[in-house]
Amino acid sequence: MALRLYDTSQRKKRPFEPIQPGKASMYVCGLTVYDLPHIGHARTFVVFDVVNRYLAQRGFETSFVRNHTDVDDKIIRRAKETGERPEDLAQRMIDGLTFDMNSLGIKRADVEPRVTEHIEEIIALVQVLVDKGYAYAADGDVYYRVRKFANYGKLSGRNLDELESGVRVEINDKKEDPLDFALWKATKEAGEPSWSSPWGPGRPGWHIECSAMSVRHLGPSFDIHGGGRDLIFPHHENEVAQSIPAHGGEFARYWMHVGMVEIEGEKMSHSLDNFWTVRDILKQVHAEALRYFFLTTHYRNNINFSRDAIADATRRMMYMLRTFESLEQCDAKWSGGDIAEVGPVDNQAEIEALMPSYFEAMDDDFATPRALATLADAARLANKLAEKKGKLKEPRLRAIRRLRTIMFEIGSGVGLFQTPYEDALATITAQEIERLGLDTKEIARLVDSRTTARIEKDWAEADRIRELLVDMGVQVLDRPEDTVWRLI
């Protein structure tokens, strides 16, 4: 099946047919950098990281642009609160964003443009819209004439009558129409970031920035434009209204939007005291587990960030990491020398069905929950073969090695298994021990007591201790050489 994407503008899945065959260009709206990124930002970044990775895995030459909005009213207000210059605050937040996204295993975009580096292009675009009659200057500001663009509202599915009835009443004598929006804002106070323009000193409006930066780095038409669902209106709607009259063409061929993150079933907000930054979350949840959690829900749906859901994602990630551990231990037992890659393979039909199943899922609008189900199938089969009794022979070893490769191939497409499994497993275990409030010394004492009971053939006491440990969330593993424990 060919890759299909759900296109917000047409409200249906469409075959992915890029403008240039074999190439895929994508622009994703980044952050207004006045604060550190929160979990909602993290989800959007992970989703488009997966899109970029999978397109590359499918053989496309990708061009990925994600911007930084580094001048904005919010940045100016926050800078006043912190006593910083707006540009210093913006740089500090960009550095923080980069650190947090690196911690999440997010690949850097090919280009990460900043608004302040594209003022010339922004002014030129505003001038084009003024010259074509789509915008007008008013006392230092420049506004876009919404009613001039016949297809306004098509992307978001809104019409002008609905927009007019819902518009906030505000005192602004400069606007010809309450629906019009700012392309250029005149400087309000001395010391604010501002640039010279044909309309006087000022700074760009929010929406014009992405229109200018996308055409600068990808051209007037490109393949995918993405962002959170909350950007469909007004931001992306306004981008369309600006870009098509200015340049012609289709602007973005496909529009992808990511669902919102809820916290324990509620909207995330400071007022509800359920606001989570990425940095705070990663102190408690491993990046691999957090990425896994995001992938359990299709990107277009809302996702509920709950303690139970995170705990479940963590357990599933631990299972995957332990699978790699088991496969390596099994492989280490082989003493027969090198074996040919080609040859009989145990469970060959099951193994050969895995990658087609994965590609079928991802080709269907990046259905990551189904891709994870295929990954789980591979892990279950791998563990079954690793734990199989009897002498390890070439067909079984060949199957184990292929399954390990398949798990890594799936992981590379969705951005999992970026950390060596030993390191990830150790960190996740430590985080889970802290979360569960377990006393490792007490666990070790109980394990030793159980070992003593087994030596003394006091099976009832050994079973009692084992059940006690299970109730604590601890599993005991009896090996020929010793007894160890791990979290369930």
C-alpha cells in the first residue's frame, strides 16, 4: 500500500504524491520561545520527528524546516517580568528547547529559521500583499483584508458569517473590518524590538512570519505543513490567505495536525496546577517510555497523560529492552562459530510477515498504535525463541538475530531504542523504584531470606516471600548460578 496522509484541508486520507518525486518537503510551526516546552509541545515534536524519520526510511529525500518565533508580545512581556532583554530571553529559551528536544531524541530539523533573521523577507511579503490590494496600512500598522480572499475559512471549515458572529468586539478604529488581522505592528513603547519598514518602525505579526520563512526555505509550494490542532485557526488559515495571493500555487499540498494532550482527562493549564514541562517529566519518566506513550495513540486523536498510562508505557518499554537483553544473552551462548545469513530460519513465515505489517500500519497515515502492535509481536516471538528449551541450533539463532534486526528497524522508523538498552533499562528501573517507593535493601533482604528457605527446603516460606515480593511489584528469577530480582 502506498503512503497515505490525512489532509486537514480535504478532511480525508490522500495518497502521498510529493511535488518532486522521491523528495518530501515539510514545514512545521515551532514555538514562540517565551517559556520552556511543555508536554503538548513534546507530543507535536515527537509526531513530526516520526514523520520525518519514516519518510526517510521509505526512501524519500527529506527537507524539514521548523521555525523559532523569537519576537512576540509574549516574549516582550516575559522579558519585562524577568528583567532580561527580549532577545536574551528568546535565546535562553531556544537553548532550553534544544536541550529538552535532544533529551527526547528529537532530530534537529534541517533548517531552524528565526523570525528575527527574516525581517527583510517578511517586509517584502507584506509589501506584495499591500500592492495586490490584500492588505492596507493604517497609522503604522498593516492589516490583511480577510474578505478579499475568497477561500478564507476553507482549511478550518469556517465561514465568514460564523467568524463575524464570534469575533471579539474590540476598539480598533484602524481596521476596516473586525475580521482583519495584523501583518505588521507599529512599535508601542520605546525599547521594544523593532525594525524599519515602509510603514514605520515595528515588528511582524505572528501569521506572516511562517508564510515568509516557509517560502524562503522550501519555495512557494511544498509538500507537508504541520503543527498542533490548535493552530488550524487562525494561524494556518491566515498563512493560506497570505501565501496563495502572494505567490499563487497551492502553498502546502498536505496539512497535518496533531491532537491535544490532556492531563488526567482535563485540559492542561497553570490554573489547574497540572502543567508539565518536558524537563519536569523527564525527571520521572524515561525519554524512551515517554516516546512510546505518545505512539500508543494516533497522532490526530487527543491523548490522555495519566499516571496509569505512563506506567503502562514504561512497563511495555521495559519489556522491549529486556527482550534485547535476552536476545543478546541467547546469542552469547552460541559456540558454533560464524553462521551464514542465508539458511533455514525457525518461524520463518511469522518473521517475514512482520516488516510488511509495520509498513502497512505506517503507510496508513502513520498508524503508530498498529506499528507498536507489530513491534510487540516481534518481541513476543523473540522471547519465545530465546526461552525455548534444548540446544541452540543455527535456524533458531538465525531467527533470533533477524528478529533483533527487525525490532531495531521498526524502532528507527518511530524513534525508539536510541539509548543502549542496558543504560535505558538501568535508568527506567531506578525511576520506577523511586516512583513505587521501594526499598532496595529490603528487597535484597527478602530475596536472601527466600534463598535460605529454598536451601532448607522450606517451600512454603519461599513461596510466601515470593508472593510478598510480587505484591511489591518485584519478580524473582532463579538462575542456575544465582537468584536475581527485577520489577514486574
